[in-house]
Amino acid sequence: MKKTISVVLTAILTLSLLAGCGGKTVSGTVATDGSTSMEKVIGALGESFENENSGVTFTYNPTGSGSGITAVSEGRCDIGLSSRNLKDEEVSNGLKGTVLAYDGIAIIVHPENTVSDLTVEQIAAIYTGEITNWSEVGGADGQIVLIGREAGSGTRDGFESVTGTKDKCQYRQELTSTGDVITTVAGNPNALGYASLASVKDTVKAVSVGGVTPSESTIKDGSYAVQRPFVLVTKEGAQLSDVAQAFFNYAMSESAKELISAAGVVPAF
């Protein structure tokens, strides 16, 4: 009898050790909320994480960076998603940002627009109203229609920070998602907009900036000027659930790098 008990206990111990040696799977729900620009990369990571853990449900609520930061602060999601660095007051309020990747902000025009390159200075002059016609930057005669993102957008914050145009842009339209910006620019030959490089489709044209084409290599080496971070936002000192922590660890692991790169952004680690 004692021998039987000993064998059973040994088997249980062996199984426990195996479960703790990398083969452990988790279950439950991981809720993320925030940046619409991070949809492609966070979607790829979430899908892969679900595939590796059959008991996991991964959710992503594309509300914009500001809303995602608020959501994690108020405990309405596990991990917030921001396409800008946290502000000092957000850090002071107990939030922590971990940079997942770097994304280029593409400056986009209608495919028929003959302008193929703009300097940061020209972009700033256009968005602040100093330059109003495409002919002033080598294009055809036409009033430039300025398209941008809504207040609180990480993409907008990144764009305005790089170009030095914060609170100075004279937008014709302020839209609530990356997809809306792309669709609007694609439908107007005189439009100028900006969007996450990872989300740009062939319905629009990304111009080079200062002679540098936006790409993974030019973002990684820093030569493409208009870029910003993709940030995972959590509460400082607060413990994530086991499943949320497992996803966070997975997203920041070596095995996730290929998925991040395939999503069109540059891993930060």
C-alpha cells in the first residue's frame, strides 16, 4: 500500500514539475484597449497567444491611445495600448509604459498626387497654414485639404511632436481612426494626411520625408524622422492576472519579434 502511495505521489510531483517547465498553458481573458494604430501588431500577437493557449480569449478595443490609457487607469482593461509615450502626469498617477515597438508615421497623399517628397519643415508649414497650395511644394495647382486625427490620438501626438505643430494645426477634418484617415485621403486628390505605416494600403501614397522613404530599416536606424513608440500600459505596482501577465511576457519575448516585424513595425527589444 505504501509503495502504491509513493508511486502516485511521485507521478503527481513529476507532472507538476513538467507543468512549470515552459509547457504550462494559461486560461482566461486578456482585455486590451487603446491605440487604433496598434491594431495590426496587437491583433497578430493576440491571435498567436490564443493559438498557443486554447483556454484563452483575447480582446482588443480600438478606442484610441487616450481612451486606452484611461481604461487601464480605471481598471476597465488589463493592458492599455498607446502610440505615444506616457505623459509625466500619467506616470505620476501610477501608470507604467513599456515600449513594444517603433512605428513610422507615414505622410500620405492621393495616389495621383505628383508630390513624392516633403521635408519636415514643409509638412509643418502646410499643417500650420503657411503653405496652402500643392503648387508651392512642386505639385499641381490645388488647395491642400488637411486631414488629421482627433485630440487624444497617439498618432496625432506623435506627428505634432515631431513636426513641432502641437496646437497649431489647421485641420479640415479630425477623424477618430487610422482607417478613416486613409479612406478620406484615398478619396480626395488634394488631401494630405498621416497614418501608421503598418496600416497604409495601396489606396494612398506615402511620400518620403527629407528624401528618406518610411520602412522598417529607416525606422530602425532612425533616419526616417516621423516615428513614434507603441507602448503597453499597465499600473505601476499592480499585479496582472496570470493570463494577462503571460500575454505581456509573450509580447515582449524573442519569439514575438518575428510577428512584430511582420506587422510592419520595429521591435523595441
